[in-house]
Amino acid sequence: MVNHSLYCARVLLEAWQRDREAQHLGASVLQDAYQPALKHHLGRAYGYLLLEGGGQADAPKQAPASIAELPEPAQGKVLPLTVQAMAREEQGVLQPLYATLGSQVSGGVRNSMNLAAQSQGPDHRDWHSAYTFLQSSASAIRDVLDEC
């Protein structure tokens, strides 16, 4: 689940970058188009990484959205430091997963071709940072699990 979700997110980020460089659509349109799918795929990757790092063998169909939704570790066990460190970034680099998405239209009708139009929520850099963080976290968690 983690690898597939990260792969889908990478495909979206690359397509968004290509579309940004082509400048055929306004930045806000691209942001509105790509954000929901990135939120879905990166959110799933994060949730399943939490489960994987926390040693949850039976992954539920729905991944937790945050550390608060992660099942408690077995009695006498604690969450690994890698999972705790990753969860501390929910208010940092992972903030796009919790942001409100959508266009912010002010002062009448917005021209969809206006490259300077403002969108609400994270931009391409924010999503790319979250993706990169989750990719490196997956490697760190798997390294720790391989050592056990």
C-alpha cells in the first residue's frame, strides 16, 4: 500500500510539474486539479507507514489519518522513535495532508488562464516536500524493521 501510494503521488507530482512548465493552464487550476489526488495518495502512504512502523501486522482497510488514530501499541511496547519522529511532522512538512483545499475567489469572476491567480492550500513545493519526507521515512522505517 505504501509503495503504491507513493508511486501514484510521484506520477501526479511529475505531471503537475510538466503542466506548470507548459503554462497552458493557470496555476490555481492546476493546484485545484492535483491537490485532492495528492492528498489522497500521500495520506494513505502516511497512514500505512504509521501502521507499518508501529508493528501493526493486520492493516485495516482504512489507513489512519494521523498519529492520534493509530491503534495503541501492545502492552509493554512503545511506538518506535522513527514513527514518533515522523508523527511530529504532522504540523510541519506533512501539513498539506491536513490543509483545506480549494480556490479562493475574491473580487468577482476569476479568469482560469490567469497564471497569478491565488489558490488556497499547499502548492507544488509543499506537496513535493511531503512526498520526499514520506519517501525517506519509508526507507528509515524499513531499515529499522530489517534490523529487528
